Amino acid sequence: MSYRSEKMMALAGLDYSDKSTQDLIALYNKILKGGMHGIGFSPYVEGQNPGDQLSQEQIRRRLEILKPYTKWVRSFSCTDGNELIPKIAKELGMKTMVGAWLGDNDEINQREVENLIRVTNEGYVDIAAVGNEVMYRKDLTEDELLSFMYRVKEAIPNTPMGYVDAYYEFEKRPRITEACDVILANCYPYWEGCHIDYSLLYMKNMYDIAAKAGNGKKVIISETGWPSQGTPLHGAEPSDINFMKYFINTQKWSAEEDIDIFYFSSFDESWKVGAEGDVGAYWGIWDKDEKLKY
């Protein structure tokens, strides 16, 4: 193999051509047990949907499952019991990125933001995330989102605040990027139809686009992952093998380049099929019954 080919292979991730499925499972488990920077936390158990009330018991049980594997946990909302997540995570010694979920319901948005400010000022939040893919969904105008962001920023001056969206939104929306203390970029080669063999290179490019837009601000990959089952999207195929390859490549890059990544996701969630099709239910490292998949 030429130097250029070796260099490209290193950039694209490990060479898996000589690895059996059992080799892959062993490597996957070794890296998983070595620990992740962070993970997106799925609190909803089978039969629940967003909007259902979460119990302290289910939050604690699931966080205790994650604790040996990650330093940070990311929550997505501050209502319906989600506001309990950062307190319980802190009790377990974990760091927290805590989200206020903003949508098209102003009454809920106000509660989300008030609760995010409160739990931050109580000392349970390490990074505050105001909104998740709001611009992508077009739930609010840019001015409406900025109003929420600056309101939170002023109320929690000692805690970094950012907004979560697809990596390219930070290039398109410089006012939002300017408002952020940290850039929280979602990077999903899968959703752009990228073949697994090129997915790490693709993600590195996504990260670079967000970093260039950030102009020196820290960029955190707030979500990335690969589904283990479901219908292919162009060149991107969900499978157990591809799930493990993507996880291994992502974690090795995170460790080698000191990139903060919140892997998506912790547990499979059946409710996501409605929004994302059949793949929506299969992003978890653990299945819906809280068992490790591999």
C-alpha cells in the first residue's frame, strides 16, 4: 500500500477487512469499556413518549447503567421530569449538558427556559443547550431563538451556553453562532446517505465546517451515531456491523484528536419511528430493554 493510501485509510478509520465479526465485537466492547466523553440520554422506556411524565426511579436506573461508560450525559428537555436528570446525574458524579427543548408552543418554551435557568443556578448544569434543531425544523424565527439564548446567557453568566443544530446551520446563521459560548454541532453522515467506509472522513469535514464558522470557539459534537437496523438511506446502511464500526471510529478519533463527542444514543427508543421511519428505533448502545446490544 502506498503512503497516500495508508494516509487515507488512517483518516477514514480502521481497516476492518481482516476482522471477523467476533473480532469486531471484542474491539467494540474494549472501546466501550474504555469509556466515552459523553452520551445522549434516552429516559423514555418502552410505551412512553415525549410529554409523558418521567419518574426519578427510571431516570436513576438508566443513569446508573450509563455511569461506568461515560463522563458526561446530555439531556434534551427541562419539563415533564427531564429537569430531574441533571440533579441525579450530578449525584452519580457525572457532568451534564442540559437542554431546553424549544418548539412552536410558547407556553412550553417558557417553562423549558425557566427550568433550565433554575437547575443551572442550583449547580447541576455544566453546559446549557438552548434549543435543538429549531432552525432546521423552522419552529421559531432566528430572532425568537436569539431572544431565548440571550435570556439564558444573561441569567447564567458563569455557565457556557450554546445552541444545538446541524453543523451547517452555524455557517448559515452567523448571529446564532455569535451568541453561542460553545458550538454544539450535530454531525450525522448517516442522514446524508454516506457509505460507512467514508463516514469518519465525512464527519471530520462536518466538524471542520462548524469549527470554521465558530472562528475559534470550542466545537462539541452534540450528536452523532449510526442505526443498527432499518431501511438504508442511499449509500448508508443500518446494520450491527456498521453500528460497531462507526462507534469504534468515532471513539478512536475523539480520543486521538481530543474532540468532545456526545454519542447518540444510550437506549433504543420505539417512539422515534414516527418521526424518523424504522431506523429511528435503533440508535442505542443498549436496546429498549436496557441490555447491551453486543
